[in-house]
Amino acid sequence: MNKQQTDYSLFSRLRFVLVNTSSPGNIGAAARAIKTMGFSELVLVSPRFADAIHAEQAVAFASGALDVLESARVVETVEEALQDCNYAAAVSARLREFSPPVVSPRVLAAQLSGDVTLNAALVFGNERFGLPNEVVQKCQALINIPANPDYSSLNLAQAVQVLAYECRMTELETRGGPMQTSGDARAPGDVGFQGSSASVTEIEGMFAHLEQALVSIDFLDPDNPRKLMPRLKRLFARAQLETEEVNILRGLARQILAPKAGGARPAPRDQSSEGE
Ligand code: SAH
């Protein structure tokens, strides 16, 4: 993703991340789904077969989307896959007790399309096991395709297709449709102060720091952490943190861990000098 981008369209701001994919066929089919909808960025996190991109099945299923398949980045960790992103959405068939807010594909698409400051990643899970909780908790939203409740698990590449389709439809309506009257890509809601959204890496660093601070004051028991951190992550996921806000929280953690001498509490004010 190019940070200097002048093209604000979602087509250059959206990344598809497939985590621990088993079937090279699904990787190829996902590349095809992505390309048919006008997107191009595919990242594979530790696929089952290291050379999945060149596997016969992947190539066959990609069909005319070999360019997307061949330019896919293969990385080892989800953190690497989310680098440069300031928004990540976990796409999951499973709802969980502790997760970021659950959002439908259509609502997500509107949010991504409407906010041109977002460089977003859609994170998909493994065919059998889905996404682990630790990955879901790194994300700001959990996207669930509201399928048949009696049989709700789509094939991986088909889930990619649904998300890519929804994002395309919304993007065309927002930026490419007949309603568009100017080249200004900013949504009307963007008026007023807006800091830059914190990156996933910044948010992760802040949580590690905060956790350390909470342990140091015995607020969090590492041997019995209960659901404190997942709850806090959920709370902050709803807040859509900006970089400066993350820095404030880190400042708070830093002060808890190493209070400056005499700096923890303000010195009492000298009442007698008031009004002089
Ligand atoms: N048995 C797995 C399902 C994996 S399907 C589980 O219980 O999670 C492979 C991937 O396709 C999922 O990780 C998810 O990214 C996507 N997917 C499939 N069905 C979905 C649905 N109804 N909503 C959102 N994502 C879905």
C-alpha cells in the first residue's frame, strides 16, 4: 500500500490477508475473486505449503488472475501482514463472546469507502479452524456474512468474493457512480478535527505496554488474567484510536511503570497566594 497515494479509491487501500490457508486451490480462487472485483493486494500468512503460489492447483484456480497470485506477499506472521494498515477486520464465520464489534460486510464496506484515511486489511482464516482468538483480537471489527444459520460456513474463496463484491459495490456508488459530482473523495462526515488513525502495530505496542503497567500495580494478575485484556481490546476497538491517543495511553502506562519522583500527584496549591 502506498502511503503517498493520491488515489483515494478503496481499490488501492484494501488488502486481503489469508491466514494459514491449507488449499492452494483456495489461494488461486481468492486471487481470482479479488481481481474480478478490481482489487489486487493479497498477502498470505504462513500458508500450509510454502510455495503455494506456484502450486498447480493455485495457478489453475487463479485462471486470468495470475498477476494477483504471483504478486502475493508471503509472510510468517499476522503482524507482518498488517504492517502499514491502520484498520483490520477479522472475517469469521464464528461469533465469539469476546470480540471486536460485529459488523456486516455492507456496513464495513461503507465505513472503508467513506473514510479515505483508512488503509485496511480483511483477514480470513483457515478452512478448518477459522481464525484464532488472538488474531481476531488484533482487529477492530469482526465481519460475519449473515448466512443460513443452519449452515453458515462458506468456502474461503467464496467468502473473499462476498467481501470483495460488497466493497466494490459501495465504492462504485461512493466514488464512481452517477451521484458523484466532484473529484473530492472525502465523505461529508470528515469535516472537523481528524487525527490519523493509529496503525495496528502501534495499537499492539500500546496494549503490551498497558498490560505491563497493569501487572505492575497488581490490577492484572498474570496467573489469573481473566478477560481483562480482551475486554480492554474490545473497548478500544470501538473507539477507533488515533496515533496521538495511543501515545497518551502509552504515556499513562509509562508513568504507572516509572512515576517521576514527586510527579505522580500534583503538588497541593498554595491557597494563601491565591489572587495575589
Ligand atoms: N470452520 C471454520 C470455518 C472456516 S471457513 C470456522 O469455524 O471458523 C474459512 C474462512 O472463510 C473463515 O475463517 C472466514 O474467514 C471465511 N468465512 C466462511 N464463512 C463465513 C461467514 N459466514 N462469515 C464470515 N466469514 C466466513
